[in-house]
Amino acid sequence: MKVLITGASGLIGSALRESLCTNGHEARGLMRSNYSKGDPHWNPEEGVIDLGNFTQIDAVVHLAGDNISEGRWNADKKARILNSRVTGTKLLAEFLAKSEHKPKVFISGSAIGFYGSRGEEDVDENSKAGEGFLSDVCRQWEVATAPAVDAGIRVVNIRTGMVLSLSGGALKKMLFPFKMGLGGVVGSGKQFMSWVSINDLVEMIQYAMANESISGPLNLVSPNPVSNYQFTKTLGRSLRRPTMFPMPVFAARLMFGEMANDLLLASTKVIPRKLINAGYKFQHSALEEALQYLLKLAKNS
């Protein structure tokens, strides 16, 4: 297959591209800068997409978007988070819809932030959108794929949970303080965290790419979400370090502002119902197994 990827240099995109090429596919990034003549490139702000010499594409995986966890959330940052997702997605969906050679599938990013903070409630792909900034972003993000859906392209909106990888993301940021014995629960520790290993995430995307029966929202998470307390204790145990330094709610909000409510204190217990029903075989369904695998991999690399 010929696969076009936006956000190909990011944590997920780079891992996906490597896996696709290893599996015999031709995968290239839709670049914003540092591209050569003939390379596919785009500029969402200017409404430009040029596939260069990479045509007759079979699948598009759209992962681009401003990093939500970098920088304090103010009006400008929130606008960048929203516009980088909605504007680019709409442009790409309209471009694909008008293409003479349409891809068989358009896999477009989203996030479990769609569900908002739901306490101990189990949510799956049939659950309604929640409330709050990230929920609104995800809702608009998914709606922006409508032109591709209307054109008859199979569209999958991948609602991704917290990605476990030592190459980047939340886990990498946690490692240093936890290794120093400075880790601890955040807030009450009762809030649920829906996670997925980078290995499973990459496989899930390719599974959705190949499985023609999958369309619409798709939760990319482990079938076993855990509380923040469970996550904290499991990571500490995996690193053989104590976890005695909690972060109270007021401290989280003081340090991270509004972002703390949506990323650190929100409770989202997400079930990957569609993947379970489709018979997907999880590589890492248990948190401790996933953490030990990643830590062992890092030690041996």
C-alpha cells in the first residue's frame, strides 16, 4: 500500500512510518517544511496541498496538530490547538474528496478527550461527547472529516488515549522524577487514565487501515484503564522506586492552569469496544506488562 502520513515526524507518526515500511508498504510524510522537489507537502494556513510525485495513494493517516501539553493554555495556545486540528483536517478531507484517485481509507486523529471527564463511567464509541475545551476540540476535529465521508471514502476517527513510549509523551516526562523517587499520585488519585502502548497503537492503526468493516470513531486504548493511583504505584514498582510525593489539586492547577483539569485531573474510563468486537489481539493489555516491556527495551537498546 501507498500511505501518506501527516505528523510523520511526531511520536506516533514516526513509529507508524517505520512499521509500515518494515511491513513492505510505501509510507511518506506530507511535509510542512524541509522537503525536496517532488516530495508531498502542504501549508494548511494557506490552503495548499501538493502531492508531488507521490500519487495513487491507498491510505491517508492524519496525525498533525499542535502539541496540547507544551506551554500553558492561554487564548492563543487554545486557538492553535483548535485551528491546527480543524483547519488542516477540513482542508485534507476536501482535497481527498475532490481527488480523481481517492484513497480507500482516511484515518484521522482525534482523542479520548472527546468524552470529557466522566468519573467511573465506562465510555465507548457509542457514548456522547462530554463537556470542556478538549471535548469541543475533538468534536469539531471529527466533524471536519465530513467532506471525505460524503465523497464515499471510509473514514476512521481514532480517539487515542495516553500513549506509553520512552521516545516521547507523558511517560518520558514522568520517568526522571519517578526514577528520583519523587513520583506520586495527582489529586485524589481516583481519576481514571486510559492508556495504550506505542506498539499497540501502531498496530491498531494498521488494523483499522486493513479492516474494511471499521469506520467512524475508534478508541485506541488498552482494554484495562487504571486509576491514577494504580498507574503511579505500577510505575514506581516497575522502576523499583517509592512514590511518596503526591501533587495536590491546588498545586496541579497552580503549575499547569486550565490544562491540569483536562489532562491531569480528568477521569476518563474508555473501553475499546470496536476493537474488542472485531477480535483485535492486544499486545499489551495490562499496564505492568507494557511498562516492563518498554523499560526492558530501553535497557537493551
